Amino acid sequence: MSLQFDESSILAAAKSALSAEADALAAAAKKLDGSLTRAVRIILDHPGKVVVTGVGKSGHVGHKIVATLCSTGTQAVFLHAVEAVHGDLGIYTPGDPTILVSKSGSTAELLRLIPLLRQFQSPLISIVGNINSPLAQQSDVVLDATVDKEVDPLHMVPTSSSTVAMALGDVLATALMIARRFTEQDFARFHPGGQLGLGLTLTVKDVMHRQEHIAWVKCADSVHSVAKAMTDFPLGAACVLDEQGVFTGLITEGDLRRVLQKFDKIGDVKARDIMTASPITISPNTPLKDALTLMEDRPSQISVLPVVDIAGNCLGLVRIHDIHLTNLY
């Protein structure tokens, strides 16, 4: 038997939940104070790693905090609070700071760790949903993750509380990036795979189609010749050369479609009549991230660009499709 529900009520509840989580984040932002800068200073002053721990949903938040810290220049590992007392405390080097994540601040597994962590001279930074809790009281720095209520219908499921805790982890990572002067080049070093990393490390010359693999036409060539050249080299565009063999324009598939709509007879139409003279071009050394921005962040997206050197010589073509394909590797 299928469940019956009111779609409008479901959507209204979903919008209300998102708004409530946004309000919880805004409230957390107002509560940020010197505790954040103290936490940043503790981590910056220690040459080693940060250990993050939590239980249940807070543990999942902790895993995400570790991933964000590692990807932004701060060494971090996740410690399972239960396994810690069965040998995993061996991960510690004296002085490693610990970030403890807990909604209640009274998580028994975390409280049992505190005396042991003190033996490792570990500064304790808590992200906690109750600033009057035992965990908060025994921590060196407290980041306030309290929320008025959870957004689920029962007001019990970690929703807004886990969102705020995760956001505070993001804030801490962001502050550390600023303090370390973390650059795009640093980011690329930690992300050699995936579109983010490849967009920073690869350049246009790494993915462009070179001269011998693209369509070339002369200014005086007929539209028929242009269409044939673009069929032989189906990259969506043809580069146009003047009488001296100098690159002077670009014809795209859109230009061909428009000429067919504009002229009943195209026998006398030449490449120079339909090309875009002095088109937007790009350097072969441009990072793919910047190339993608140039092609996408405009009212009308560019699908193909001529690649030219400093002297204005066309070296090839790069398509937006080629840039997106880097995500496959």
C-alpha cells in the first residue's frame, strides 16, 4: 500500500527546515569570538598533526573535518573514541591537539579519553552543543555549536546541530588557510586528481587540439568549403587565414547555421562574410580553471576558443568539452 501525502505540505516543511538550519548557522556566526583564534593559534604553533574524535553523527562530522583540514594544508587524522583505549592512542605524538566533537558534551567515550589525552600534553578543542557540559568545562578551547532545536519533526535527529558543528570545522579550516597563506598552487598539490586539481595544474596546451587536427580555411573560401573542412575536422569551428596566411577569424557551427537562415543562395558567400573577426582567444599556458571561467562566466557561453601565442599565431583550438573531460581521469 502506497503512502499518501500532501506534496505542498512536504515542500513547505522542507523549506522551513532549510531556513531553520540557515538561522542556526547565522546564530553560530554571531557567537564566534576569541575562542576561534585561540584554536587557530594552538594548531599553528604545533608542527605535527591534529587528531579529531567523536561518536555517532558527531564522528561522521569529525571525519569530514579531517578531510577538509588535510586538503587545506593541516595534517589531521580521525581517532575512533572507542578504539582509542584499545591501542589507537599510539597515533599520538606529544602535543598533538585534539578536536572533540559532541552535541551533548557529555559523551562518555570522549570524557573517558580526557585524562589519557592530558598524558600526551594534548590541547583540547571542543566543538560542543552545550557550553556548560563536562566536556566543555574540561577543554582548553570551546567552539559553541549550540542550536535552539533540531529541524526534524521530532526535534531529536542531529540535523541543525550536525550542520553547525560541520560548519565550525569549515570555519576553523578556512581560518587556518588564511593564517598559512594557503594558495591555489598549494591546493593543486594536495588535489592532483579530480577536476579541481586538474583545473589548477593542467593548462590549455595540455588538452587543446593542435594545428594539424583542426579545420583551416581561407578568407575567400566558399561556405561549402568551410562546411567540408569542419566536417573533416569536427571540432565545432574553423580557423580563418587571410591572404598572407595570418590567423584573422573564426567560424563556428552556429555561424554556418545562421548563414543558411540569412541567405537563400550561399554560392557567393565567402568565409570572410560569416567569420568572427578578431575573436576571443586564449593563451596555451592558461590554467584550465581560468579557461573554464572565460568560457562559462558570460551571458552567452563560448564552446570553442582559438589558442594563440604571443605573436598572434593560432596554435589550435580548445573546446569546453575537452576541459570538462579532464574530470574523467
